[in-house]
Amino acid sequence: MVSKEVLMPFQNWQTVPDPKVFRQEQQKARELRKSQWWKNRRACNICYYCESPTPAKKLTMDHVVPLARGGRSIKSNLVPCCKSCNNKKKNLLPIEWKEYLTFISKKKE
């Protein structure tokens, strides 16, 4: 049995970022979405997560490490993905998302 003291730090894993920092990061993402870099990134027409062919106009910008989990709006943290994957991923980290996808694929079998 794990003591309460050990579990305490993990009970509130989803911290609320400072609203000012959150708005700044959202603004950075908006600016990057208008950039040529983003247009080139989504030109591959492939969802980063499910790897399904998706028209570039239908790809959304996703933070691999979500802003709510301490992620930033930097190029290495932004990927194109389909709306379906973006909605399902929500605020999950990559490892949590992969576990979820594995669970779903096993359910389908």
C-alpha cells in the first residue's frame, strides 16, 4: 500500500498555468499558424498521430505537450493533426496518448 504522502504530489498533476503566460503562448501559436513554416509543416497532408491522409486545410495545430501541462508554443512542440485526434487527445501527454491508442486498438480486435 502506498502512503498518502507519496501520492500527494500526483493527485493534482494537472496544474493551471498562469493565465498571462497561457494567453502569451496561445498568441504565439496564432502567429505561428499564419507563418510559412506552419504551411509547409501541414503540406504533408498527414495527421501526426493516426497518420491518416488529411487535406492540409483540415489539419489542426496541436501542442504535443499541452499548454495546460506546461508545454510551450515552439516549433518543436507543434504538430499537424486531424480534428478527431486533436479532440480525443485533449490534455494528454504523448505517453498517455500512446497508451490510450493502444487500449483502443485492442478493444477493436
